[in-house]
Amino acid sequence: MNKNNKKILMICESFGGGVFAYVTQLCNDMVDNFDIYLVYSTRPQTPKNYKEILDPRIHLIEIEHFDVSVNMIKNVRVIKKLRRIEQRIKPDIIHLHSSIAGGMGRLAFKNSEIPVVYTPHGYSFILMRPSVKTKAYKLMEKILGSISNSITLTCSESEDEVAGKLTKRHTYIETGIDLKRLSQSLSKIETQDNKEKFTVFTLGRITGQKQPEVFNKIALLVPEAKFLWIGDGEDRKILTAPNIVITGWKGRNEALAIAKGADAYVLCSRGEAIAESLIENMYIKKVTLVSNVMGNKSVIQDGVNGYVCDTPEDYAKRIKEIMHSYPNNLVNNAYKDVKTIYNSDVMKIKYIDFYERL
């Protein structure tokens, strides 16, 4: 530990999936320049070897029952735990990741003189199907966004536009992936051949956020193509089209092998911060078709580096065009964007500058 380095206290309840990938990469990237403390709570999706993935210089602090509960006594206990941790560590910056940590943390540190950063990783009231609960989440974000010592740091320009309606203090740093690690993984992977049919795929949990009903409609509109969903989830029953194959959950290398052998990547979600799978497939040089929503529309410019679609018919029309003539200029433009914008080297430089200015 360098006594001259600023201390950053990272707090992350949602320690799984895309948030896990983002936070572990950020902690590893920052540990050369700052003393990093990570407060977290494990989930079923948390990799078993997560301690091996994190740099050994990172100080790990695990707390249990770190979730929103109807039992207010439990919530108050978590808030008190966070305050005790902050008092013991005396950080220079507190960075809250995802909505639960963002809610608990902003309440815990609302009277603190320490700068508090909140990264939502996709606002839950946008990602979920509309309901009374999503309206309540949006109201809570507005209330918490008024706390003066916090700044919302989003992962894309369009997510930042949403933040601007919830708080006065906000900015963004684009998500970036580790290209060196991805290149090393790809070099060891043998392409899984899908060439008996033009293959369209997506990746992730089959839930409302990913809009499986839209993916199913696209498949029905393009029966001559094969559609793959790499993943699984509670809404798999929605995927009824006869040309859809649900692969189930695959290890990273096997998922990359399937992606390398496919032709087009579809991301028809309700919203994203920035999906790392989208950036990865841009780098792999797959033509990408995305929904016209938060996150996606910041990365993909329609007809320039991919396609932005509003309806299942839009996706189907573009897929049929791609089957006839593959748009190599688009995939090359997307690849260049990843090399210059959406990579961890660029993200690291921006983060160091952001933390130092705080």
C-alpha cells in the first residue's frame, strides 16, 4: 500500500454477471494508481474463483445480507455496517456500483464530506418490464439523486441522458473491454462451425430485459435462418419459433467459439448501460443489430457500424439484406470503434483522470 495514493472504497452488492466483470476489471486497472478496497456480497452467479480474478493487492471486505429487504431492520444494519467500514478505512472516494449499493450507499453517506460516486450499470426501472415496482424505483432514483455529495457516473452517453433527468450532477465514461485478454482467448479457440445455415445469435439470461418475445418474432419472420440463444432463464418458454436453439449456459470459451462461427449478433434488450457482449462481437467482426434504447444507441450508429432497429420487422429486413450481401464496411468500422473507444486502456485513462479530479 502506498501512503501517497488515494483510497477508493468500491461497494458492489450485485457481484455477478456484467457488473462483476466491470467491477473486477476496474479494480484491477486502478490498483496501480490507488489503494482499492472492495466491499461485496456474493451471489449464485459470482464465479467461485473470484479471488483469483482480482489483483491480490485489492483489500476485500465481504458482508452478508447485502440486499434490499422488506425488513427495514436488516436494511438499517447494512447501512450501519457500511458506515463502520467507511470510518475504519477513511477513503478519499466512495464508488457505489449498481442500484442496491447505490441506494444503501447514498443513504449511508448522505452527510459525508467524502465524494460519493454512483454507477447504476443500467437503471432498473428501464431494464425491467413496466410495473408499479419500476415506478417506485424511478421515484427512489430521483429522491436519492438530489443528495448533494453524490455524482452519478454512467457507462454511456444515452444512459447519461437518463441520469440528467434524475440528478443535477452526472457524467459518463464509456465501458471498455480488455482487448489483450479477449485476443488471447480468441487465439486459443477453434471456431464452432454453423455454416449449414445463416446463423443469428444472442447471449445472456432469458428474461424480460432481453425481450425474448422480440427475438422470437424475428426468428419467425426469417425462417430460413438459424437462431441461437446462448444462455437460459425463466422466460425460455417464450422462445417457441422452430428455428431457435437454446444452447443453455456455456463457458466463456465455448460461447466465443459459437460467436466466431455465427454470422450476426442481435441485442434486442429494453436497455443497457453498455453490453460487454456487444463490444466483444464488434471486435470479433460480427455484424450487430441492436434495439433503439439506452446504451445500445450510444454504441451503434445505424448503417455506419451496425444497425439500430425499432421493430421485429426492422431486424428481419436487415438480416435478409445481410444474408444477401454481408456489410464488411460496417463490421470494420465497428472494430475500429472498439480499438479507439471501447477498450480498457482508454477507460483506465479516463477513470484515473476522473478520480484525481474528484
